[in-house]
Amino acid sequence: MNRIILVGRLTKDPEQRMIEDKNKLMAKFTLAVDRGFKNAEGEREADFIPIVLWGKRAEVAMEFLQKGSLISICGRLNCRSYEDSQGIRRYVSEVIGESFQFIDNIKTENTAV
């Protein structure tokens, strides 16, 4: 079973990309997830998890999510590799979001949706 549930805040606005060969919209962002405890210096730490959404989920994210939005997200861990422009093999781990829920909405009434 490959299932991940995270709660955190977006570190910046989602970025969108149209994947031409698949004819699908993709949204990508990083979620800051609090570790829930303080380090030896008494400071809170967070993990920064890359999130990818496809299709309708990507459309909703682009319309309603922004830097600082607090969400919960369910998905699966995706590990892949690719060769960069210099021929170096790169490895990526990211969460493919299957559903997400708004925990708060930092947009004000005056903000157009």
C-alpha cells in the first residue's frame, strides 16, 4: 500500500504546466509540514514536500490555493529518475495528490476567485 496523508501550508503559489504529449494540466507546489516537535535549540522544524496534482485537481489548486494556504492532502509517493541536460541521473521523490481539502482560506472577501 502506498498512501500518504499530509497537513501543511504552501510555501508559494502553485505553478501550472500543460503537458502537451499527455494533453493534461499539472500543478506543482511545495507543502511545508510541521514535524510536531522542537529541535535541540528549541525551534520548530518542517519538512518541505513537493506535491503534484493533475487534471481537475490541478485546475482547482490553481484557482483557490496560494502561498500560505493550509490544506490536508491524500496521495501516493512517486519516486522517479531522469537524466538532466548534462547527462547526470537525477532522482525525485514527490507526492501525487489524489484529493485535498482546504483547512483555511487566506483569501479575503475582496480577492477575486
